Amino acid sequence: MPRISKELREQIKNLSHKELCEIVIKAAAREKSVYDYIHVNYLDKANGEDELFNQAKTDITDLFYKGYKGFSKELHPDYKIEYQDKINKYLEILHQKSNHLNFIYDLPKKI
């Protein structure tokens, strides 16, 4: 955030009430964070914070359930059939040359 100099503070103090109202309305219309700040701290002190919190929870939930391109929870069974031999060969090589690494022994020997 920019530092406000003494000169700027004095200029802001000298603005009329009407000009200050216009500035606040413009800032609240442009920036959602300014609108939320004014709403929570000045307009709706009792319920504003709860509304904002519930709205944020809803937005996060929507993002969680939104499907993104390239994301799949589970591969199709075709992939297992297609790559089973290659994966088994790779697992066999890993188990042969693992030098007794525990995390390799935790892997299955075949799928």
C-alpha cells in the first residue's frame, strides 16, 4: 500500500462531504474489497461479516467441485489394459535394482 504523505492527508481533510461521498462510491463500485470493507465495518455491522464468510465458503465449495480440463479422479479401465505390461516390466526392474529401499518394497510387484 502506498504511504500517505502529510500533504495528501491535509488535502483529503479539505475535501467537501459531497466529494468524499463520490470518491467512496466510485472506489466501492470498482473494487470488491473496498465494497466488502465498507459493508462489513459501516453498513451492516451485525451480519456483514457472517454474510461475507458464508459467501467465501460457498465460492470455495464451488471451486472445489468445478471440473478442470485435464483433471480426472480416476483413469479409465482402458489405460490399465493398455499400459499394464509396461508398468509390470518397470515394477520388476525396480524391485530387482532397488538396493533394499523400503519404499520400493512397499510397491506391488505386479498390477
